[in-house]
Amino acid sequence: MKPEINSESQEKMLAASVLFDQWRSTRKKRDRIPEGLWEAAVELSPSYSTCQISKALRLDFKELKRRIRDRSSRKAPSEFVELKVERLFSTGQCIMEVRSPAGFELKIQTDAALPTQCTQLLSCFLDRGR
């Protein structure tokens, strides 16, 4: 859910729309959209949905969505986490909380040692965020 659209957001959308219209009026057929224009479109994502931006600026929805996703994954660098291995193989309760690069969270709680299948699950979970 996107926050309520304010006048500043509307001004940014209008400015981006004007930039795209100017570029479209002077471009040669089949020219690629300049990176600066893509960045202007991506900058609108905190205030507008991907669908709203793609319709207003007449952009490919899937490409815009990919660029927004790529930008958000670049913003959150991965952090090193020290993992005490001896605790993973103990006989007590085991709780593991993991956050993917995309910001999704996963919590695993078992009454025994961490099952070996969890490494595959964790690998898949962390790779899907990229």
C-alpha cells in the first residue's frame, strides 16, 4: 500500500511526465529510454504504485518493476552475521530468524537441532531476494 499522494509527489510526477514527453518528441525511432529518465520514474515509487507510474509515463510495467526491485535491493547491503555452530547442533530448542536482501523475514523454530534441509531452504530464501 502506497502512502497518500501529496502535492510534492504530484509535482514530481508532472515533472517526470514533461521530461518523458520532451524526450519522446525529439527521439529517433527505437531509441532506448535514457537512464536519467528511468531514474526519474523509479524515484516516484515511494509515492505511487508501479502500475500508476507505468500508465502515467507510458512505460513497460515489467521493466519498471524490475528497476524498482533492483534499486531497493542495492539500497540494503548484506550484513555479516556470526553464527555459533555449536548451538545449531545442541539438543535444546533452536530458533533462527533471517532477513533476505529484499527485506523478507523468515523464522525457523524447532525443538531439536536445526534440520539439515534448512540449509537448502535458507539458500533458496536468500537467493530469491536478488
